[in-house]
Amino acid sequence: MNPIPIRCYSPLDRLLIGFEHALTTVSAPAVAARPNPGDAEPQPALTDSERRHAAGLMRINHTGEVCAQALYDGQAALARTGDTRDYLQHAAAEETDHLAWCAERLCQLDSRPSLLNPLWYAGSFALGAVAAAVGDRVSLGFVIETERQVEAHLADHLARLPAADARSRAILAAMQADEVRHADNALARGGSALPAPIPRLMRAASALMKAVAYRL
């Protein structure tokens, strides 16, 4: 019996697969593999202003997860080694959980995702692909810096959520724990520190995204 051939994907193949995943990410509901951490908390009684504020914060976090999917997809498409690619794809799967959790919470808050998610995805995918093209150490360093900034951003949102909104808070706390682990794993795999201007530019781009996504 002839063995079943194993398909080896070229960088172009992986870019096309990433494009297909982009369409799925921005147009189809994400499906989580893990239970939503917020389900263990009661549905809070929020005023209209508290609900709008919580929805704005969760919309930012949903957009952040769209960007995370795009970054990992772009990095995985051009990763130099299969080991790095497998790590990035595993981390992306956990980010899919985050995406689904945030989408569910937005629905519960009678709100919607950002209208500009396709734009955020395209820009983040390109950024991830550029980082991967430089090399795996730089790509993993990009993961470290991204996740450290997201960790700080989530800590800020945990403090800014309405006091009664334990459901959103449980989701963000679980996401934060995953982001810390992703950064630690990328560091253990040899990720290198990024040159000084890049983290500042990343923070500036993130601030713009958050300001827009809160409303749109």
C-alpha cells in the first residue's frame, strides 16, 4: 500500500490560507474550544451609561483579538521553522477563544463589534508577515512585546469596567492569564527584544485603535 503523501505548503500557500482565515475571522462567528469564563458570573444589572461603557471596552478587546488573530496568521504564514509555526498556530487557537468570548459578551450588552475590523485585520496581518520575514527570533520578539502591551491594556480595562460587571471582568482576567503565558513561551523559545522605536510605534497604533474601536 502506498503511503499517503504529506502536503508541504509553500509560503504562498500559507498566505492564501491566511487570507481565507481572514475572511472567516471578520465575517463568521468565532467558536470557542473552552467555556466562557463569564458564564460562571451572574448577569449584572447595569445602568445605560455603564452598559455603553462596558460595551465600548469589550468592543476594543474584541478588535484586539481580531488583530491578534491577524498577527499570528501573518507570522505563521512566513515562519522559518515548523516548530515556530506550530507555536503560533496554537496561540492563535487560544486567541480564537478570546474572540468568541468577547463577541458573546458584546451581544449580551446589546452591542456589536467594530465596523472597521476588516481594516484592523489587514493591517495586523501585514505587520505579522513583515515581522516573520525578518526571522523567527524577531517574530517571537514581536509576540513578546505585543502580549506584554496587551497584558497592561487588560489590567487597565479590568480597573475601568463598571464595578458590577463581574461577567466582563472574568473574561478579561482569563484573557490576561493567556497573554502572559504566550509572552513567556515566546521568550523561552528565543524571542529577541525589539529595537526601541518599535514598541513606541506599537503603543501609538494601539492607542489609535482603542480610541476608534470604543465608538466604532
